[in-house]
Amino acid sequence: MWGLFPLYWPLLQPAGALEILAHRMVWSLATIALALLALRRWGWIPGLLRQRRKLGLITVAAAVITVNWGLYIWSVNAGYVVESSLGYFINPLVTIAMGVLLLKERLRPAQWIAVGTGFAAVVVLAVGYGRPPWISLVLAFSFATYGLVKKTVNLGGLESLAAETAIQFLPALAYLLWLGSQGSAAFGSAGVGHMALLASAGLVTAVPLVCFGAAAIRVPLSTIGLLQYLAPVFQFLLGVLYFREAMPPERWAGFGLVWLALSILTWDALRTARRSRARAQALRRAAATGSPASGTAASGAGAAEGTASAQASRAGASAPEAPAAGAPAAGAPFS
């Protein structure tokens, strides 16, 4: 669904990007609030309101995803679908780089190669565009930052999106009311169909997230990680084949390097996950034979298996937003 967003945002014109963004915030909160009421999932709210640090982090997440959503809507409607897709292709590489710089994580050799290849791709694309691919970079860094903050907050997908859109709601509503008072609002002036399309921005935001959360429970994490590459792939194909955006040789070369970097990253993550699972199985067998280290082996098996799941889920990590509940490490919710 996320990969088809470039077909939806142009339908909301003549509304400008800021008006579309404001409607997305307002209607997203309305949609998610109804979903939480239907599911009777509101018990987390009082506890959240008592945690100032977590509220501060959610405010940061709301601000960052506002930048991401707004830039993505503008870029699609301004004819930069291909460049916006690049942002979600390079997001896993940016996430890894941020892990090294901010969290002091240590990379495996293959990850260093992937990050270096991604950097070379950005240089090639900058030459091809005649400027840095700033749309891609802002989308990637904002989504990676969003993922980092959401990982710290540790709320479920619907709950965290509800909290974020609640923070966005009043500024967005105030902007829409101001537009209406100036006679500049597209809402209500372009027909009932256009009003319905703007109001459906809430469903467009919430439904893919709910589907992602449901799939995360039923589908192996490694498969989910790989499937999340489909969103930027569809965006790229729409940009090239449907919107007929130019792709000179330099851009093909740059995208080729990005895809090479992601292939290396995916191969390394899957290989590491297989090794971790094999180690967990070996430790279990050792525990089953009643060896002296059986207690240590059993606990080690659980730890190794947890590492395997984490590595597999990162195999296709591509955004803000991959924990099963819809948290951001792997790619939900795309812009």
C-alpha cells in the first residue's frame, strides 16, 4: 500500500502540500481514535501522561515525522517521485550510520562495505542531479531519526501514532481554520469528491499500519524485512514508468550502487541470522544431552535465537517505522 502513495497524493490537488499534510494529521487522529475505541485500547494513555520524558520523545517523533510526511507529499506532487523513492532505499544505510555515530555500534565488514557503497551512490547521484539529492537525504535522515526515537519510546504502532497525531492535531487544525478564514482552503471548494479524498487521508495513513502490524504477527520477520523493499520499488517504478520522470545514465548508476549496497546489507543480515539460529540449535542440543553447561547452553540458545530474529528483521529495514507492533525500525509507516 505504501508503494502506491504516489498515485494518491496528486488526487488531492489543487490543495497545496501544507493543506494536505494538515488534513492528514487531523483525519489520522480521528481514524486512529475510532480504532482505539473499537479495540478498547486506551488504558495506556494515563500512564503515558505521567511520563514526561516519554512525552518529550513522542513530541520529537511527531515533529520529525511531520517533516517527513510534508516533504514526501510535496516531492510527489512536484514531480520528484524517483528522488523520494531513493530516500527510502537509502534509509537502512542511514540508520546504520546513525547507529555508529550516535549509539557507538560496531559494524561487521560487510556493513562497512554497504555504507561505503551507499555514500558513493550519493556522490554519483549528486553529480547526476547537478546538486545533492537533498529530498532523498532529508527523507532518509528524518525517517531514521524517527525510527531511533520510536525505538526508545517503545509504544505499539497504533498507540504511538495516536500520541503523535494528537500532538500534531491542534497546530494542523489551527492552520486549516486559518486557511478557511482567508478563503484559501481547497477543502469544500473543489466538490464533495475532493472533500472525501482529503478526509480519507486518515484511512490511507492508518490502514497500512494496521495491516503491517497484523502481518508482523503471522509472517517471519526476515520475510517482512525483505517485503518492505517493495514500497520504494513500487515508488521508483511509478516514477519511471507512470510519471515518466527522466533517468539519465548517471542516475541509473547511482541507483545501481544503492541497490548493490542493499544487496550486501541483506545478504549479511540473513547470513548472520542463519549463523545465530544454528548456534542456538547447537546450544539446545548440548542442553538436551545434559552436559555440565546445560543451564548456560539453554540461556545462550534463547539469546542467540533473539539475535537471529533481530538480524533477520533488519535484512530489509527501510523505515520511519519494524517491530511487530508497527514501530519504526523496519519501515512503518511510510510517507
